[in-house]
Amino acid sequence: MATRTRRSQRRTEALSRERIVEAAVELLDAAGEGGLTFRALTERLATGPGAIYWHVENKDELLGAATETVVAAALAVEPARTPDSPTGAPDSPRDEIRAVALGLFEAIDEHPWLATQLATHLSRSPWGSVAPRIFESLGRRVRALGVPEGSWFVVTSALMHYILGAAGQNATNARAGGGGLDRDEFLDATATAWEELDPDDYAFTRAVAYQMRGHDDREQFLAGIDLVLTGIAATHPPDA
């Protein structure tokens, strides 16, 4: 009996929950949610289903753990240092918010399945671990900006919804490939269609259509973050 227990412990240690979640993320990245099955997972990990069920009860738990892992890594991103930044200088709350936002943007871009999972968590289980983790990360920086307590929820919610909405839409656009087109072809086709709209009904849309071609999604996203942060600063100045 003692020998069997030791062998069971060795298998449990060798196949940790962390390794299972890591393999799940790999499968999700490669084939999306449909590609994440316990059969595919056992093949990738070269183990039996019993060893996996020891750590994870079902697919929903596995998807949740994968989402938590990717989000935690995204939120741990440090603000980028510029050449004129003093070594060891403290980062401003604004810099930290931009870093958090960019970390989430890049995580959603790198993991195509993440946007859907985040939307699911926010709409079906906002009390779970993912939504509060993101909200807490942003909220602490919002408080540090000097926003009054009565506006913490509204301001943090606005930031969170912009970040996840814009990043999710960007990921969708990047992979839309309308009719098999790549991103640049898709944007060019869309811009061309806008330029052909009725000039009386769509004067503004026609005027900016050319800007869609070749724009940088990352720069556009950060420009939006700066607009939101500028609005926060104007509405809630630190000495207010």
C-alpha cells in the first residue's frame, strides 16, 4: 500500500495542475475552444484521463484556469521604460494603467480564444476570479490617480470596458479575413467600400476611409487609452 501511495504521489507531482493548464492554453491557441478536449489533452501530455481528472474536474474548470493564467500574466506586465526615465524612478498611475491595458491587449491578440472567455466571465460569472482581478488591478491605479471615491466604480468600469471591448474587437478584426483575406487586404477592401459610399450621407466616413489602410492597431488602442485617461484627469483633477 505504501508503494502504491508513493507512486501515486510521484505521478501527481510530475503532472501538476500548472502543466495541465499550460497544455490547455497551447491547445486553445492552436485550435480554439473546440480543440480543447480531454482526449487531445491526454495525447499532448502522454498520460491517462484519470491523471488529469485528479487536478481538473471538467472542461469549464479547465477553461477558467487557462483564462486566469493568461490574465494573471498579462496584468504582471511592467510599464515600458523610456531612455529619459530615471533608473528606479517610480511609475505614475497613468503609466501603470497603460501597461495593464497593453498587457491585456497583447494577451487577447496572442490568444484568440481569450476575448470570448473574458466576455463569458464578465456576463455570466463576474463574481469569479477573473473579472475582480482585472477590476482590482485597474481600480488601485484609478484610486492612485486621485479620483474621488464616489467615482471609483464608474471610472474603473469605463476603463475596463474600453480595454476589453477594444482589444476584443481588434482581435476579431485581425482574424476576420473576410472571404479569406489577410488583415491588410481586409482593411483595404473596407476602406475602398467606405470611399464608394454616398458622399451626401457619408461625407465624414468617406473623408477618413484612407486612414484605415495601414493603421497600427496597437497605437490606435493606446491612443484610446490616453483619451480616456485625459478625460479622467480633466473630470477628476487630483486636487479636486
